[in-house]
Amino acid sequence: MVEALGPKRLKKADRRRQILLELRLKPHVRVSDLAAQFSVTTETVRRDMEELGDAGLLNRAHGGASAATPGSHLDMDQRRLERIAERKRIGRFAASLVSDGDTVMIDAGTTTMEFARALAFEERRVTAITNSLQVAMVLGQSSAAHVRLAPGKYMQQEAAVIGTEACEYLSGYNVDACFVGAAGLSEAGVTEAVHGFDAIKRTMLRQGAARRFLIDSSKFGRTHLSRVATCDEIGTLVTDALPDGALGKAIRDTSIEILVSPAGAVWAGEVRAARSR
């Protein structure tokens, strides 16, 4: 006798992608319906919704969830579901490089958002200039931070502004450091896949006394259309693992400072303690 197989259990990341997909198709989803659909407990779905809600990807409601308010967008939503722990560690570690009174530029991206979140949690007294609505919203929750948002052409998919107006605005400021992400890092240098982001990043790099790239190791070896910087123009690379292979060789031939985020650090204060030991 052959027993019927039950529905295949989805992995956590796949389950959360499916929740977001359901919210694209309907304004509200119920915990009980999703639990039955995924063959998991209602507590599992509630935990999924809680983390998605904390990331700004949906609005939790009684018995379920509704679609996120404008400002969230599908492309970034999908990226946020990947390598969450690594991005958080990088963001928290990068926040340990910032002192009270610093001026910084922060570009749009999932890792730079974690950096902004850590600055807000630490209540760092900074002046931050950004082209990202979500970075501005996250860091703007801190009363210690002064946030300036660049004008420009709004990109719904990235919740950010780009274009000549944005670059001209950024060019009007000189900051202690710029913190930027990237879609790829290879022996060809830092590259970007999102149209318009390359110009924003290059402008920030010109205006920052220190250049700090926040790039997780999943981007290593990837090369995209637009080059932002050559390897010897990086300055400081904040990442979760040391580059190896062709990229490692290319970087060893430069004066790049590589900072690898400690795996055990929870918040930026703990990272500072780890760096001082």
C-alpha cells in the first residue's frame, strides 16, 4: 500500500516570500489560513509576520497582516529576506566606526538600512545625509540623529531618489565618512546593478573623507554593469568574511582596510568592545 504524501514543508525564507506574495494579491491575510496553507502552526506564522513587520514589509493586524504602507517595495523586500544575520552583523559593526558628532552619508540598500538601525539603537549623535527614504525613516526615529534627505527622482522599487538633482544636493556637503553598499565586488572593482545608484555612490565617495563599503560575502565575485570604484579606491571594506580566490588576490595588491564583523556581536557597543580586545 502506498501512503499519500502530505504537502511539502517550505523553508522559512520561502514561506516568508509566499506571505509577501499573498499580500500582493490581496489586502489582508489571516494567520489561520496561512498556517493551514503551509502546514505549520499558527505560532510559526505569527513569528514570520512579526519579523516581516519589524523589517517594514507588512503591517501586523488582529488575526493576520495587511500590505505594507507605501515606501516598501518588492525588489528590496526580496533582498531583505536573504542573509539577514550577516547584514545585521555588518550594520552593527559599521556603526562602531561612527563617533558622536560625526557627519555621514548613507546610500540606499538593505545592509545600509541595518547600519542606520544600529546607529538609531545606539542613539549616536550624528548628522546623516541620505538618498534613501527608509534609511531616513529608520535613523529619524532617534532623537539624537539629524537626518537630511536628498531630493530627486523617486524610485519606488528601491524607496530611494536618484538623478542629477540628488547628486547636486549631495555635492553640497562634505562629511567625515560615507557608508555605501554594492551589488557586486570582484577583481573589476565595486559594481552596481540598479540604474542610477552608481552615480549616487560615486558622488558620496567624492564627498566623504573616509570611504566605507558595507558588502556581505555573497556579493563577492559578482560583476554588474556599472562600476562604482576600482579595488584600490575602496578605502575600508566592512564584510562578514575575508575575500579569497581572484578577488582576494586583487585586494591583497591594494591598501584596502578589511574589517570582518564578529559573529557573536549583538549590538554596536559589543562590537566596539570586541575591537578593543
